[in-house]
Amino acid sequence: MFKKILLGAIIFLVSSFNVNAGQTNDDVKEFIRILSKKTAPTLSDYYRFCGQGSEEELKLALNVCEKKGWVPALTNSSCMQYIEKREANRSKTPSLYFEWLKTKLPQSMKLKFIKTDRIRGKDIVEYDLIHATMQKNSIVFYRTIGDESTVDQFGKLSIGKINDVPVSKLLENDLASHK
């Protein structure tokens, strides 16, 4: 009897893991599909994946303002109008961040999944670390686990590292080198 219960529990856990892994893989594949399209990913795509609280798009928009001489960017009326215009029609406005991110990924977007680690903690939003390769590049995705409001704020999925370098560091370096 105990063996039957144990076997049933193992089958349940394995099938639950496979459902979660399948959803995770589908999210990553959708993310890569959007990045690999010939048309530019939009701000709607960006916010859907990266979340309303994400700052990378704003960092790149402020960089555009600085290049145009609209400084200080955060208080310049021309810069604020530029940002408001971009945000007004998210479904038709190209994402500066996703366009930048595409330059950091290999041309061939063929993906091979390595493993997924669930990260849990007392005072953190639960997420999956999804390890994959694209050509010979290692990629680590972050996939938020939670209800709709959590995913809306923190994003559904993003790339955290490319070849063990945090994407935020890559962006920071590129922004610093273009000033």
C-alpha cells in the first residue's frame, strides 16, 4: 500500500513539474520569437515581458534625450514630451530595450534548454532561473512566478545574464560608452 501511495505521489510530482517546465519553455520560446521577428518588438511586448516596474526602456529613452541635448533629461520639457509620445501608443512604438537586447544575442535564435531552478524565499517574489544556450552562448532567463498583479509589476520573463554577465551591466557599459 505504501509503495502505491509513494508511486502515485512521484507520478503526480513529475507530471506537475513537466506542466510547469512546458509553460516555462513556452514563455521563453515566445520571448525569443518576439525578439527574432523582422519587425521591431514594441513597448507593449516590452512591458508584457519585463513588467510595468522595469526601468531599462526608460534608461534608453533618457539616453536619447541626452544625445539630443535635452538636459537635464528628467526635467527637460522636450524630453518629457518625447517619452510621453512613446508611451502614448505602446502597441506601435518600437522598444528601444528589445532592439538593444537583440544586438547582444546570437543571430541564430535556436535555443537549447539546460535546466530550471525554482527560487523561493521568505521576502522575495518567487521565480524560475531558466538556463539555456543559444549557439555557444549561455543565457539565463528569469521567469516570475505569482499572481497577475505580481507578473504585471515584475514581468513575465526577462534575460538576466548572457555568458555569465548580467544584462544590466551590459546595458550600463553600453550607455556609458555612448556618452
